[in-house]
Amino acid sequence: MNRVPILLLSLLLLMPGTVLAQQTAERSAAYTVDTGDRWLDVQLQDINHYAERYPDAFLDEVSRYADVPRVYISALFTTHGWQAGDIYFACFWAKASGQTCRDSVRAFSQNPDGGWQAVVTRMPVKPENVHVRAVRHAVVASFEHWDRPITLDATLKRQLQR
């Protein structure tokens, strides 16, 4: 009997466990982010905690709604050790600003100094309020998809009442 197919099948079955091992409570507790938007920073930290328990739902959400191949974000998550909050921001910022998630990932990987707030200013498409607003609205939508409670700030309350 050829053991290669059995070994490959075993590895595929173990992959979700690998994803779980990447986003741990310790990593989430140590995670800090600076997008320049305090409300968004708090939500990205919460997304890290969500991804600890529900890595597949997290990966599905980013893949589906940020239009990024799941295999790409899964590799960031499992192989390259990216935090869930950074993956979320990179991909949704890219979508909001008309770039690719790879562009955001590359920009952050090449020079993470100053956090996301500084990184987005060095990207080809200069950040505008409309980009931040789109990412904030994406977060609200994701929390709704996950049936996760979220506290809106005054700005979002006004925007979402319309």
C-alpha cells in the first residue's frame, strides 16, 4: 500500500489545527495596532480574539468580502505568522483604496515602522477619510456576519442611521 496518499490526507486533515495554533490568546493579548483610528484599533484587537476560536470563519470572511484568495490569507495566518487583525486591515484597506491585499502586505512587510497609520501613507494611493470609513463599515458588517456584539462610536451611529 502506498503511504504517500495517506500521509497527504493526514496532513490536510491536520491543517485546521495548524490554523488554530497560530492565533493564540497570548499572541492576541500582546497584539497592538495603530491605524490612527482608536475605535478601529479596538475592533482589530477583538478580531484577533475571534480568530483564536473561529479561524475558518475569519478566513472565510476576509476571503469572501475582501475578495482575496483564501489560500493567500491562510498562508499569511499559518506560515508567515501574521496577526488576524493585521490581515483583516491589510485586505480591507486594499479593497477600500482600490489596491490588492498583496500591495498592503508588501508595504507593511517592507517597512512596518509607525504601524498601519504610517504604512498607508507610504502606499501609492494616499489615505482618505472614505477609505477609513469603508474599513470601519466592513468591520461592522463582519461582526454582524459573525453574530458578534459591537459598540458603535458616535460617528458610526450617525452614518448607519441614514
